[in-house]
Amino acid sequence: MKQLSIVLVLGWLLACPHATASVELDGHAFLDAVARGEEQAVNEMLSSGINPDQVLTPSGETAVHLAALSGNLNILHALLQAGANVNVITTGSDGLLPIEKRTPLMWFASSCQVDGVQALVDAGARADIENENGQTVLALIQNHVGDECAKVRKILQELEKKAGSTMKQ
């Protein structure tokens, strides 16, 4: 599923006709660099002031979503330092995959990427956001197996516990 998503996003990025406005061109180049894991290009564009949340794919993914697909933690950290929104939610489907209402945390957790999940949690990611089926990130990965998935579940359970105690106050 992860590989199919990467192929679909990369296919869109490569096939997308570039607009004439320089901001749009920079946005497409930025998303392309993130999706391909081109750390130097991403860092240069962020240094030049590109907004990491400015450009979305047709399904509403941002650069942080694409970093989750590629699993590139260096790019994720660069995006977080640039102020990327960690709780942004996808807005639709690409016509092939039901990816409505997904956060970057859901994407990192679904791949059981412990370091990515922890980085997003440390940056303020919320575990209470629900997808199109009313599932939180913890519900999405409840049946995932393996040591890494167990670690992700523990991080998310602690986050939910912390959020619950904050809400009660």
C-alpha cells in the first residue's frame, strides 16, 4: 500500500503540468523534492522561504504527508523546523485510494515508523483526529503486528492519556 501511494503521488507530481507562476513552479518542485527524498533541494527551498504547507496535491497531501510516504526523517525534521503543520488533514481521494481525512501522524503510524511518530508527537501532533471512518490513529494501527508497531502504539497511548488528562482539567 505504501509503495502504491508513493507511485501514485510521484506519478501525479511528474505528470502535473507546471503553471506559469513562479510560486506554483517552486511548489511543484518542492513537493517533488520531498517525495523523492532530495534532502539538499528541500533544505535549499526551505531556506529560500518556501512555505512547507503552501502546496497540496489534489488529495490534499502536504510535504509532511509526503515525508511520511518516503520515510525520510531528515526531511521531516527540516519541515518541522520550518513550521510545517503537523495536524493538517487530507481533503479528498485521488480516485484510487480512500485517503480522505488523514494526518501525517496517521501515515507515519500506519508504517510503524517510530522515530517519525515521535517527532510528530514532539511537534504537537494530535492523536484524537478522526479519519473518514471515525477512526483515530490508534484505532487505525490497533491490529498492526511487530515490535516497531508496538512501540508506536505505546507512544500513541501515552499521547491519548496525556490529552485526556489535559481535557479533564
